[in-house]
Amino acid sequence: MTEIVQVLDVPGAPYGVTVGPDGALWFTLVAQGVIGRYGDGVVDTYPLEQSDGQPTVIVAGADKALWFTEFHGGRLGRITTEGVLTSREMQGPYGVCVGSDGALWFTELQAGRVGRLAADGTVTGVEVDGMPSMITPGPDGALWLTVNQGNAIARVDTDLALRVHLLPTPAAGPVGITAGPDNALWFTEIGAGAIGRIDLDGNVTEFALPNTEARPHAIVAGPDGALWFTEWASCRLGRISTDGAITHLDLPGAEPHGLTVDAAGYLWVAMESGALVKVSL
């Protein structure tokens, strides 16, 4: 049964959250310029060099460390599970993920670019007009991303070949994106108040939410074969089945953003109002 089983207060405004290679939860505190870790019942925090750098998305890397973007600070950051921090300059990085090639892929929202950071430190990339936002590996081995102001979903091969699929709804403003259980990509349309699906041929289906002003933000695939997403404005957790059936759970606090599934199958939601919320599915 879907219900809230824990509300963990944290000292800041969590935005992104992921499970680290150590099994702990790692998260960004966007307003404080801090990386947080929750494990063994304890919250640890690691301040960044720039308190107003706005750390946003965080993921586990192929190198057994955590990687995160500092959107305002203009850095791609790395933190080991022991808390050692390093970074390198980028232009307004926002989304980040590990590709099928083992490299770190990221978006530079303001620069209009998708970048690839290889294990040897080499950076290559391709221009993507229209504020590339979240990025995820697809079931076809390519990288798929939302193009927020370009009103599109883009696909980038590991050799940096780009294909752009325009969305049918004007000003849909796609943000979050994830690979679904049905060999397709699912994404949020924060401007249109809808959830979208795009298959590997570029065919798009859109599912309007009951509240089109809900501002859906992040989305992940759940262990139950459905997609789960946050509604930033309505403060709800949403579930959509692959056939388009939508249900909701009210969340405590305000401004839910990132979410992740832990090893035990629980969903964790980052609430910018100052908590991580654990949900049973």
C-alpha cells in the first residue's frame, strides 16, 4: 500500500536525491550549497566551496563516487563516500547521469550543450538549443534529455549524433525524464501539467494531469512497473501506469523535487521545505 512511512528533517532545502554506492542516500541542499548524506540513521553534511552555487542533480558515478551539478556556481562536482570534494568548471550544468558507455553525461542549460566527461577527464559535447535540462540513459544505449525551452525531447548517441523530437503541445516545458519499463522514455511537462511518453521512434503520447497547474517536475521508474513523479505546485507524489492511469499521494511540507528508489524498494522524495520523505509503494 502506498503510504508515507518516514519524514526525515534535514538542515536545508533538498533538491536532488540518489542512492550512493555505499547504500546511503545522498542529496543536494540547493539553497545552502551543501551535499548531504543519510545512512545508519545519521545525517552528515558537506559544505561546498560556494554556498550559493545551487547544487541540483546528484547521481552515483561509475567510479564509486557521487557526481552533482552546481547550476549557479558553474561546476560539475564529485564527492567520494568519505566526503572528499573536487570539481571542475562548466557552464551552468543542470542534469547529469551515467551513460551506457560508462562516461558521465551532463547538460549545460544556459550554454545550450550536452557534455560527456570520459574516465580520463576528456570533455566533448554537442550543442542543443533551447535549455537542455534533465538527461537519462535510454533502453537503446543512447542518452535522452528534455529541452525545456525548445519544447522537445532530444536523443544523443554516444558518438554525439543528435536527434530532436518536437512536442505536440506548445510551451509544455519538459523537465524530468527517465527510462520506463515499456522500452520508452517518460517525462514531465511542467508547463502543460502533463506526463509524456516517447518511444524509440520518436512517437509522443501525452497524459494530462487532473490538475494541469500541478507543475510536475522529476520522474522515476518504480519497482511496481509504474512511473512516479513529483508535483511541485500541488505538493503531491503522482503515479502513472504505462496505460496512463494516474493516482496521487499528498506529501507533507512543500515543493517536492527529486526522487529516487532505494535498494529495499522504498521511494524517497526531496522536499525543498526541509525534509526527505520515505514512501512505501
